[in-house]
Amino acid sequence: MSTSKNSTLHIVEFNKKDIPGLIELSESVGWDYDEHEIGTVMSSGKVIGHKNAEGRIVSSAAIIPYETSVASIGMVIVNKEYRGLGLGREATQQCMNSLSSYMDIMLISTEDGKPLYEKMGFQMVDHVHKYICDTYSSPNCLCETITVEQFKESDLHKIIKLDEAAFGDQRSNFLKNRINQSEECVVAKDNIGNIVGFGLSIGGPINLIIGPIVASDAQVASMILDKLAIGYQGKLRIDIPSGNEAFLKAVEKSGFINVSNPPIMMFHSTNMPERNGELFGIAAQVFG
């Protein structure tokens, strides 16, 4: 690094004392990370970035390694006064270097970030569909053979197994942290008591985030969404993987609007993790 700014920077792994500075960095680019969200990221993985000579955080990147073969990168942010110095690339590379060499790495990119990740060896493999809702309208999605009820601790093992098949890797540590963070966690059960889906809602400073949603089909996913969203007075957000056309139509009828379609990119792989088609809403872009 040759600039005077670079000579005063050092790269570190952040801890919980750094959360206020990370929130400030997030707000500087219009993102809405709060204390609880960053806490879940840190509990599930690590956050790395740069501080300047005054101790101010000027960049970040997060890595969340899951339990078998997949890791997710997100929260890649650089203060606008420090752009063009390679900080985002360095922080992201440091995250990648912390992993075992066999792990596939996933990230959901902004369009602006895509050229950087391509230079680092990532390849675009898919998209997610980001939906925002100002006023939610409940659909007629009842099914006599399905009930949606509040999560109980005894449901956790089944939720972890459902999520593993839907996401493509086991995420038990992350799911425990996410359920603890959630406003609400619900499960869908069939008429003999088998769990066929689940969903979470996460409060944030701007939106109530809905996800993950895992379900046996689009109708069950709609019932889970309805249980989490109905009666909420504020903005809602859900990020939906591609290939869920019936569910996309259902959320649009409920008042959601598609605002962007960020690319999913992979390193060490040219394909998404093997999934069973039952992931209808992701947890958040940082978690893949």
C-alpha cells in the first residue's frame, strides 16, 4: 500500500466492543446492520476489517463457515473516504484465508461489487430476489391439513435437518443464534404432527426481515410468511431464491415489490450447494 492513508491502517478481527463502530460504518453506506444482527454474525463467524490511526473502523467483511463444506461472506463495506485503496479486497481475502481450502465460498454481491469478486475468482451462479413491503395484505392461503404454530425447543433438531436439506449444508450453530435473535419463530405441521416447514422474523432498524423460510411447497411457505407478517405495522423484507415462481407471485399479491435481484457468486465451485427446492426465503444476504 503506497498512500499515506494506507500507512496508518491496520487490519484486525473485530469483537463485540467494535459493534458501535461497525454500525456507524454500515449506516455510512445506507445499510441497516444493528447490534443484534452484528452480534449474530460474530457468534456464527467472524468480522474482519481495517481501523485507522484514530481507531475508527473504515472497512469490514464477515465470514460465516457452516458445518460441512460451505461458508458465506457478507457485510463487505468500505468507508467512502477510503475507497480505491483495496481495503474491501484485503478484508475479503483475509476472511477467505481463514477457511479450510476445501470449503466452497458463497456471497451475494451488489452490482457494484461484482467486478471485484470476479477478479478474485468468484463466478456468478444464480440470483436472489429482494422484496420490500410497506403495507402487507394477508392472502387466502389456508390449508386444512397444515397448521402453523410457535416454535418449541423440541422442534430444533427437526428444523436443523430441514434447513440442511434446503440450504445445502448444516447450520445448527447459526440457527440457534438466529432463533435467539428472532422476533418470532414458527413451524408448520401436517395433520399427524410432522414438521414440514419453519420460518423466522428478525427485527431491524428499517425492516422486519422474514427468513429463512423452509417449506414443503409454496402454499406452506405462504402460510408461514402470513403468520410472521400479519399485523406488523412497518416495512417488511424477504429475499427469495430463484426458482420459486409460485411463491414470488403470492408475495407480490400480498403487497411485496421486487426492488433488486442481487447475484449469487461462488468460489471453488461453479454451482450452488445441492438443495432440495424447499428454501423459499434466505436468512439474510450475509448468511447466504
